[in-house]
Amino acid sequence: MGSKFLGVSAIALAMALSAGVASARDQIRIVGSSTVYPFTTAVAEQLGKTGGVKTPVVESTGTGGGMKMFCEGVGVNFADATNASRRMKAGEFANCQKNGVKDIIELMVGYDGLTLSHSKKSAPMKLTRAQVFLALAKNVPGPDGKLIPNPYKTWNQIDPSLPNKPIEILGPPPTSGTRDSLHELVMEPGAEQIPALKALKASDRKAFDAAWKTIREDGAYVEAGENDNVIVQKLEANPNAFGVFGFSFLEENAAKIQGVTIDGVVPEMDSISSLKYGPSRELFVYVKKAHVGVVPGLDKFAQEYVSDRAAAEGGYLEKKGLVPVPKAKLATSKANVAALKSMTGEGLPK
């Protein structure tokens, strides 16, 4: 009798706790990537209009910052979902698990291209990733091939065919997924295009990794925060400057700025979706399964994000600048949402 009573009490307590969480917060909270922010905001607004729930709150915290907040724990005080301009890292997944965030639903929601953009007032620019590396790296190969502090102050010092303009690049801070993508999609491949660094990779992988992972700190690269709109405004004011951000912001501001051709390929919808444009990347949203059914509308939010009207070709997210995922990948995301399928953590990048 006593044990039966205790069992009923435990169930009642769990139900009460669940009700308490729901009443304490009836609005979805989403954090993460500044690149994914405008797409998630569009989904949140659509959900608020048609989903019968309050419009979710979306914060632009950067991918790294969002992952940290998302993985802090389960409950009313923690974020329900996070945006990411790269896939979750193995270490972040482990941190989630350690803090009780055991079940995570992964949605690959589209593609983006990392762009180097500048004012339309300036002449079009064509660069290789090797040239971008030489403009941004803290240490570069000297005349004898050994690494030296970056001496380049103007573009024509890197290559005489480039303009005699100061190197000034505005970009994201280390907490941003866009910064991670800058390293992985531009700096590392750019380093591999330089013979001395390609040889260094073969002889001393740690030294090679340190070279492409370290951005110069002498003023040529300016950390401009997580707000990409601020970078666009600064590019308008300074035709010599370049900005690092996702393709969607280039599309959104096409009347004011232009993208740099990288390795002979222009950043466009087709070149990004085909991954012909080298600095292309996948965009993700991660949802906390434990909050589904507790925070109202979280399941509807995930369903809306991968719906045809949002994420498919011709959907409202494409009109916002998101490059749609292929039908097969979108179908996988839909299936994951329908089954509330948790990711396993296998194959995640380090």
C-alpha cells in the first residue's frame, strides 16, 4: 500500500513540476548564430501568426556562445534551441551530456556561403584563399619559407596585381560560428595552397594548425561583434574595408555591397548549393527534446522550420537568402522532427 502510494505521489510530483515549468515560461527561447538568426526569426514570426503560441524569442549570441548556453542544462532557466552556422562539435555534445542535456534533435536547415564582401563603390575583387590567408594570418612564410610575423600592410604587397589599398577586414569574434567557418573554410585551405605551409603540414602538423588557426592582432583584422548589420554599415562608410559574413547578408544588402570572387567562383545561390563555391557551409538548428511538451509550441517550431513552405525551394526562407537543402536531406530533417529522434554524437567534428 505504502509503495503504491509513493509511486502515485512521484507521478503527481513529476506532473506538477512539468506544469510549473510550462506556467513559468510559455514562450520559446532560442539562442545562437548571427547568420542563422534572420531565418529563425522568420520561422518564429510565422509560428506566432499561425501556430497558436506566442512568438518565440530569438537572441543572436554567436554559435559558440549559443552552444554553451544551450548545453548548460534542462529546465525553465535554459534555452530551448540554438542556431549554429556549423555542426555541433564533439566537445560541445559531451558538455551537453555532462549537464543532463541528453536528447538533442539536429536539424540541417540549409546552406550558406561565407563571403568576403565590400562596398559597391570600390572595384570588384578576385582573391584566392591563399591570398586571404596571407592577409589575415598572424604568422606567414618569409622569403626562406619559415614563419614570420605578418608584414603585409597593403593588398599589393601580397600580390602586385592586387590594389594598393590597406588591408582592413571586419569580422566576427572567436565565439561566432562564422569565425570557425572562416578558419575551416578559408584559412586552412588557403594555407594548404602555399607550398611552404603544405610542406609544414607534412613535417609538423601542430605548427601548421597553429598557423591557420591564429588571426593577426595588429589592427588589420577588426572584431566587429556578432551583429552583421553593423559590419555592412561600416563597409558602406569605408570602401577600402572588407567584411566577413554569411551569404544571406550579402543578398540582403546587394544594393550596397558586393562579394569577392574566391578561387575563381562568385558567391551565388547555385555555387553555394552545389558546394562549388569553396567557403560554403551547412546551417543547423538544435532542439532540446526534454523541453518538447513542456514549453508550448517547441514541437511546432521544429515542424515549421523543416516544412516545405519554409525550407524547400521557393519557400519563405529562400526569399530571406537561405540556400535550400536538397529534398532528401530535408526529408531526413522532417523524419527526425516527426520521430523526435535524438542525435548520437557519432561523426561530430572535434
